[in-house]
Amino acid sequence: MPPRSWLFVPGDSEKKLSKAPETGAHAIIVDLEDAVAPAAKAAARDVARGWLEARRAADPGNADTRQARWLRINAIDTGLWREDLAAIMAGAPDGIVLPKTEGPDQVRLVSTELDALEQRHGLAPGSTRLLPLVSETASAALTIPAYAGQSLPRLAGLTWGAEDLSAVLGATRKRDDAGRWTDTFRFVRAQTLLAAHALEIWPVDTLHADFRDEAGLRTAAETARADGFAGMLAIHPAQVPVINAAFAPTDAELAHARAIVDAFAANPGAGTLQIDGRMIDQPHLKQARQLLGIA
């Protein structure tokens, strides 16, 4: 099941990390990048590794059935990312979030580094997945279509960010007066969604920056799910239950999905069927099976 909620937690805060398992987030992203001041990077690596090792000992189950443990390293152009990986891989994170990713070649670069580190720490080859943030610079955003059709075995999903891109562009707004993304951000978001689906990996929508705006978050999360995203980033624990609820299938949706699956099971040779006055075909069957699998 794809994680619905991805909660960032500062990598240098033992207090916040200690509370992370109780947040209900499906995935925790221990943040070594934006949440940590330059002078605190080295200490944050130690804290992050210690937390990962402690969680691994306390809850060693499969990432599909427990809270997933991810880590956001520093961007490639900072020169800090190799030190981040070298310091934390002993903690066996489920995946790495790559900020400011400038295309598939950077994903391959990090993948190669992970090959060696997994071998060094006795981890299963390819077990550390990757989730790149693909839009935080203008040049990065222009590479989004390049992911489609690439062979990137570690790639678990794609996500995007509006805050860094806004700063790079010097944009004075990201949404219009009605609360909708403006053209540039809507374009980036759509490209991320399409590329992820083309690769059959998780499309993860960006965060809702105002963590006090519960109504706005609920609208954003419900819209994201309706548009085809599998989950959403979060920056505060209070956002987690709203996101989880928005991405959870309703009882009515599940009942309809079961009806579609049952109807095709009873008519295995049918190409199309009628259910509740609507014509249902193979794409509907695929969608129904996906929904029941997520549930």
C-alpha cells in the first residue's frame, strides 16, 4: 500500500523524532536538509542514525505493514549528500528523499552510491528506495518528462515542491484568488502526476504550507486524491489525520469496486458490463482492483 501521509521531522530533534511513531503518519521523513542548520548537520546525522537503528530494533516488520522510515539528504550540489548516506545507512532506512533533483542522472548517481553502501552494511541489494523532489529549481522542473521510460529500479515515486520553486522564480504568489495553483505550479504538478503514472510508481502531492489551515488542507488533500495522487507530504503532525482521511477509500467506493470485480468475475468473457446504469469496461476493473488493493 502506498503511504498516504509523508511527515517531515527535523533530523536534529530527538524530541520530535521520539514522537514520530505516534503521529499516525504512514511514512516519516527524517530531514537532514532544510530543517537542519548548516552547523548542526553532522550532529543531525548521528541523531538520525540512532533513531533509525532504534526504530529498526523496536519495529523490524515489513515497510508495507508498518510506518515507513525515510530520510531526506542534502542536495547533490551541496556536496553533503555522500556524507549523509555514509552516516545513516547503518540504520537501514526504507528510502531516501532526494531534494532538488535535476533529472534521472542524479537518481542513478545516488543509486550507485547506495549499491556500495547496502553491500557494506549487509542490506538487501536495491532495498533502499528513492523519492526525488523533481521541481525545486526551474531546470529540475524541465526534466520531469525525462523520467518516463527510464529504467530506475529504486524509484518508488515522484513528488514536487512549490516553496523552493517559488523562491527561485521570484514568484509573489503560488495560488490565485480562488486558491487554485497558478499556471506554472499547476503545470509542474500535472507533469509530476503524469510521469509517475507512466512509470507505475507513487505520485505524491506537495505539502500544504499553512499547517493551521485545516479546511484548506482538507480541500487540497481531497483534490489531490481525486486528481490521482497516491499520497501527500506533511510538515506538521496535525496535518496527518486530515491527509489520511482524505486518501482513504470511502465505504461507498469500496462497495462499488467490489461490485465491479464481482461482476467481471461472474462474466469472465465480457469486455463491458452495465452496473447501476453505467457502462463498465476493463479500465474500470483495473481501477477497482487498485482501490481494493489500497484498502
